[in-house]
Amino acid sequence: MRKHLQDFMLCLKEERFYDAHEALEAAWFPRRFEENKEIKLLKGFINAAVSFELIKRGREKQSKKVWANYLKYRPFLFEIDSKYQNNYYQLSRLIETIQRLKEQDFNLAS
């Protein structure tokens, strides 16, 4: 799992959002049917990467819908107890920093 999280973070930093999605989906997909808040949090992180990829492709409206899924699962960050908790906090901060920058870029372009 740690490798998937590291790969996900690296891809986000390099703005390879599709690759980020793929990196984390490899860990999430086999467990996607579990009723588990940690698994749902991973789904939220994946949705954030998808949202960024949609922005990159100029599909802002669709991006906002997918971003809402990230926001839906984000509270689980504070409800789980995981050995990856610190990684999850770091990812959340990075994701939200990217989102703020994307919003600023969009507002400047408008």
C-alpha cells in the first residue's frame, strides 16, 4: 500500500493525474466492495485525481461533479485509524493545495 500511496503522490506532484488515478486504483480496486471507511477514503483520493485530469482536459463542469465525491469521502480521514494515517493527511493537504491552484488558474483565465 505504501508504494501505491508514494506513486500516487509523485504523480500528483508531476501533474500526471491520470497516472495518479491508476497508481491508487491498483490498491483500491480489489477492495472496492468493502464497507470500509479507509477504502472509501482511497476512492475519494482517486476522485480528486480524476477531477484534476478533467480540468486538464478543459472539462470543468464534470470536474466539479467528481470533486464533490472527494469532498464526500474526505471526512473519513478523521474517522479511521490506519498505519497510513500520516500518508493520508499528506495526500489530503497536497490534493487541496492543487485544487486551490487550479481554481486560481481558472479564475485568472476567466
